[in-house]
Amino acid sequence: NAGVTQTPKFQVLKTGQSMTLQCAQDMNHEYMSWYRQDPGMGLRLIHYSVGAGITDQGEVPNGYNVSRSTTEDFPLRLLSAAPSQTSVYFCASSSPGTGVTDTQYFGPGTRLTVL
Amino acid sequence: AQSVAQPEDQVNVAEGNPLTVKCTYSVSGNPYLFWYVQYPNRGLQFLLKYITGDNLVKGSYGFEAEFNKSQTSFHLKKPSALVSDSALYFCAVRDGRGSQGNLIFGKGTKLSVKP
């Protein structure tokens, strides 16, 4: 099992550019989510998905889009990058189980800089 | 609204001494509490969780946490710190919203263990 994988590891964008952060998991987890990590602020939830075809907004969804066409993949799209989106982005997944008690598994992160 | 607080930005401990990383929470309903660790340039790794049952929860790498309902605390502890324990530690609570809930993280506490 590769677990949760994320690409790219590092990315530099110019303001206004678009890009997609990739996330994939091979554990057949139904639940997947995206967080951003900023210094002194912990991790904040951007979007999440409880299964293929179902997505919902988290705490800080503005400027980001997601889709979930397969169980394995959960890409995060920045349509028009802004300097405020400079951050480290983590993807996570968890097993169906009982939901609220499941452990989330995190990817290694993508470090994004927007100039 | 659910929330967690980690009152210390940094904790410094000498190797071999006991360590405590503090966490307090505010939830409506039953608390589902988690501790995660993040080593430099890595994703988050699950340490332990409290769902129900014994107030003392044992986790990975010799860590344990004590759930105290009256003090709404979930402090992370280890009897004898190692230099390799130096990392960023996050306390989290399960948000009861949504079909599976999401994690709400504290801001993190940097643990530094000196030889």
C-alpha cells in the first residue's frame, strides 16, 4: 500500500495562474479531505468528500474547487491563485467504518508558493 | 461550536524527563479526541484517540493521553522523552457536522527535547 500520495511536492505559481493538486489513496477509503496548514493556525479544512460524486465545503473553501469522480482520487483545483493561498496543503483519507471514530491518514503534503 | 486549544506554542524538555503537551476542548455531545504528530517536512501521523472507555489512552511510540471530562482536557504524556520525539504535535476533535464529521485541529505545539 502506498497510502495517501500527493503531487507535486513543491509548486511556485504566479498570481492568477491555475493549477491542480493531486491526491490519491489506495486503501479504498470513502472519506477524503483537503486541509491547508499555515504557521500558528494549525490545519484548516478546505473541502471534503464522503464518497465518489459527493463533496462539501469545509472551513475555508473560497478559491478552491474539488471533484470526486472515483474513490481513489480527490484533486484540489486553484482557479486563480492568490498570494493568500501560499500554504502547505495536506490530503487525508479515512475508512468507512463507523465514521466519527475513524483515524485519518495524511499524505506528505504539497508546499505551494504564490508570487 | 467544537474547538480545541493548545495553550503552549512550544514545550522544552530534557531527554529522559517526562513530557506533557496540553490540550483542552469544547464540544457539544460526546468528545472524540485525537493526537497527531508531524515531523519536519512530513505529513501528520496518528498517535492515539479517545472515543469512549478508559480515561487513559495508550498510543504509538510510548505516548499516552489522559481524558479528563471535568477539566475538558486531553493532555498528551510520555514518561521519558527522547530527542527523536522532537516534532510538532496537534490535538484534534471530531466535528459532529456531516455524515462522518471532520477534524478540527489546535494550532499545534512544538516539542523540543534536548540531549
